[in-house]
Amino acid sequence: MSKVLLEVKNLETHFKTEEGLVKAVNNVSFDLYRGETVGIVGESGSGKSVTSLSIMRLIPNPPGKIVGGQINFHDKDGSVTDLVQATEAQMRFYRGNEISMIFQEPMTSLNPVFTCGDQVNEAIILHQKVSKSEAKQRTLELFEKVQLPTPERMFSSYPHQLSGGQKQRVMIAMAMSCNPQVLIADEPTTALDVTVQKTILQLMSDLKSEIDASIMFITHDLGVIAEIADRVIVMYKGNIVEQGNVFEIFSNPKHPYTKGLLACRPPLDKRLSKLPTVADFMSVDENGNMLELESSVEEMIKKVEITKEQHGQRFIELQKKEPVLQVRNLKTYYPSKKNFFGKVTEYVKAVNDVSFDVYPGETMGLVGESGCGKTTLGRTLLRLAPAYGGEIIYKGKKILELTKPEMKELRKEMQIIFQDPYSSLNPRLTIGNAIMEPMQVHGILPNDKERKDRVVELLETVSLLPHHFNRYPHEFSGGQRQRICIARALALNPQFIICDESVSALDVSVQAQVLNLLIELREKFDFTYIFISHDLSVVKFMSDRMIVMNKGVIEQMGKADDIYENPETEYTKDLINAIPKGLLSDIRVRTGN
């Protein structure tokens, strides 16, 4: 057995809030061995990030405080240091030198006024007491190791000039700069494309072997854990509810919460009418006690499985109608270079000669990496981005030829749910008023009293409560805010809705609830959706047909199941291969179980 590197014993971290004391980490104990990767899994609020911040002693005090327990770090010389009792000077030595952390959001962890090279340099000079030129040499080597293109250019680039995946690589280079023994990765791939995620996971595995480090990998996605972890710790409301080796957890989950997390990922080899959720495996009574509902993951999936023939029949029915939307040779170009006289000499072809039809009641999936043009296409369809050429015909109306008043009238029927619910809600408006506002603008219902009743109805439709009407956006979780945005899109009784990455930032369990809600609403109100996402498994679950986009053009279009089973282009194959599948056969091969 490898030696223990880090022992967490009976750790307690509490926060004082207006609602009272929150036990964010409640009597948590686990070990981390030399050279292993431990995955810590759970939803937002489960305590996984607070556990990692407690190990780094980065809990903001007030309102938070480590109130009990030990965090024993085993040094190379055989001595043991309890990080809970360590002085601030000792912690400065351990942070960076021995324990490094990669945060979830690289943009907020990198200083926007310093170049990426300077920031990594600073960490090396601080901890390793080397000269500036030696630090620069080491930084360039690290940039090469983390596979950043043109390390010299990256060295002198600012964070805003890099893509999400590149910024994450800079963070990994910084974390690795002092050859730490423990690397804590807090949701490092959540907002990344599956292809970028795959390369980052591979990179972390390679670097771990190279410097013989141990990794604590924190995520809400069990698919990612299946790709990288040796052992798994499942957290729920501050407690560890289950831990074991990765094969055991995936093949025979014991706790209902673990079962729920495993079941709510959209499967790639089956068609489901709806996704199982955590609530299908457990519920909580009025005293806050957990009630286990008897069910296995396999039984639950069987209940909601539909055959491909049934799904194919649905598609045959859809195609009997006239298309609700026809897109012909659509182009959206943005100027990228101008000459001395201000004349545009080069364009970025964000959407380049795209054509397709969408049928009433259909969900058309749009999938591809960041920058492939899918969001621009969605925005152009609603005239939120300017079209350069082509035609968009909605129910016989040529959208690009409509006047402003005609377009305003049409907006009642065509709505969009944006990726980031927080930035699409006004922080100064209560959510009730935010949902009511479009109804007032479009003169729906005679007075505000009737509108308020309608808002309460909509809140209940998206599984929120009537008393939420007077609360502000910051008082809700990410999943609840996304429901509020869905309710606001429904306020105008639309027929056609574009969902732009509307579940990409959500926990898998909350994502399952929101996807189920969208499907329920489609059945109930006969909505037509365009569903945009970089996650092919989510798009496949939601969609009847799918468009794969790359660099502004359509790579492949067809039935969702057919594209998954028979990818025609290398790009589509790469997208499918990059999805973390969490298959037992793959885990067995990787771990030798």
C-alpha cells in the first residue's frame, strides 16, 4: 500500500449566516495516499469545495471557521504537521510548495493587469528563490508541458486574450510550478468543451505521474470521475455518505444519493423519456430526515427507457407538418480587419452558408465546440445578431425583412433562454417583477393583478413557490435562477424557444430536473426548441435531430441517434470520443479491477 500523504480527521468547518449556523463540513474524515487520485463528488452546497479550502486554510473568517478536527500532512522527511494548528508563516510555505490548488474559474483567479507569464513567474520566484531569468525559463518549460501553443506568445499575453481552455492550462502550469505533492483541482473542467476537457484530464494524469503528485479532484460529474479517479468520496450536505474505489462505486453504489447522481447523467446508448433524478432514490421528510426509496439504478432506467422505434415514430409524425422555421444560406460575418481608410478587409465568418428546417414540436440540437458558431446562429435567428446574407422564414414570414414593430410583435412567439441566468436577470428587480415585465411591455392581460396571478402560476409550473415572487435573484441557487429564466420566457406564451447552453453551468442532478422540465413543457404546450450545447450527451437526450457545427459551417445533420452511432466526419468522431462515458468496462481496463 502507498504511504498516506494527507489525513483529514473529523474536520468541522462552520459558517455563521443570517439564517443561523451552517455546518458546511460536518465531521469529515478521509486519507489521501501518495500517487493516487481521489475524486470528491457532490452537488453545489455539499461541502466539497469548503473541504478543499479548509485543507488550504483559505476559509474567510468571518463568516467561516474551522472549529474542529485535524489535517495531518506527512512531509518527505517523515515528520507530520497538523495544518489546522499551523502558523500563517508555515501555511505560506505549504501553499504552493507542497499543496497547490486549481480553481474552478480561471478568469477570476488570474490577475487581469499582469501577463500570464509574469503571474507564473511570481509564484516560482516567491517559493523557489531563483532569479528572474531562471523563473522565465521554468515558466516557458511549464507552458510547453501543459501544451499551450507558442509559449513565448502566451508568456506575454494577458488572461483576456486566451480561451477558457488556455487559461485553465496557465492555472495548471502555475499550480505545478513548485512540484507540489498534493494538487487540489476544484471543478477545473466544468465550463469547458468536452474535447478541451479530455485533453486537460489527460494532461493532469500525465503531470501527476511525472512529478509523483497526488490529486484531489472535485466535481459534480461522475462521468469525469470515471475517467480520472482511483477512489471516490461522495458528499451530501457537509457529510461523506459513501466512499470506495471507483469500480465499486460505479458497479454497486450503496447510498441512494450516489445512485441518484449516477442515474441522472444522460446515457449515450439508450433513449429515455425522462432522466431519473436524485428525488427518485431519496426524499427528505419535514424534520429533515432522509428517506430511502427502494430502487436500483438499472430498475429506474428501465422504467423510463423508450425504444428507438418509438422515438423514430415520433419523428415521422413531426415531419408530416409544414416546417415552422426555414433557414436558407444564412451568413453572419463580423469585421476582423480594416485598412487605413476604415474599409473592412477581412471578416470572421461566424455562420457561413447554413441551411436547415425545423418542424413544429421538434427539438433541434445544435452542438459543437466554443467558437463553432452555434450561439451566433441562435442569436441571428432572433435578430439579436445581424445577418450578413441568406433567409430566415418563420411561419411564412421573412424575419430579416420585418420592421422593428413587426419584430417586436413576433418576439412574443420566439423566445431565448440564455446560458448565464445571473447576468440575464436584473439584480434590482424581484423575480416576480422580472417575469411580469415582458407581459407589461407586450400588453398581455388587462392589469397587473391578473399578471401577478399568471406569474404565480408560472413559478409553480417551473417548481418554484408563490412566495418566491418577492425575492431577488441573488437569493436563489443556479438551478433555481435557470427556472426563473424559463418562467420568464414562458410569460409571453411563446411557440418557439432557443435554449442557449441553458444547463451547462448546472450540477448534473439539477441539470436533469431542468431538462425534464423542458421536455414536460414541450409535451404540454407543443413547443418547438432549438437546443444549443457543447455537451453531446445532453443534446442527444433532448433532440430529435442534431446539427454538428464547426467553424461556422454544418459538419453533419441528421437524427440524433444516427449521428451518435454513425459519425461521418473526424470532427464529429472526436466530439463523441471526448464524452466521459463512465462505462464499467472502461473503468475496469483503467484501474485493473
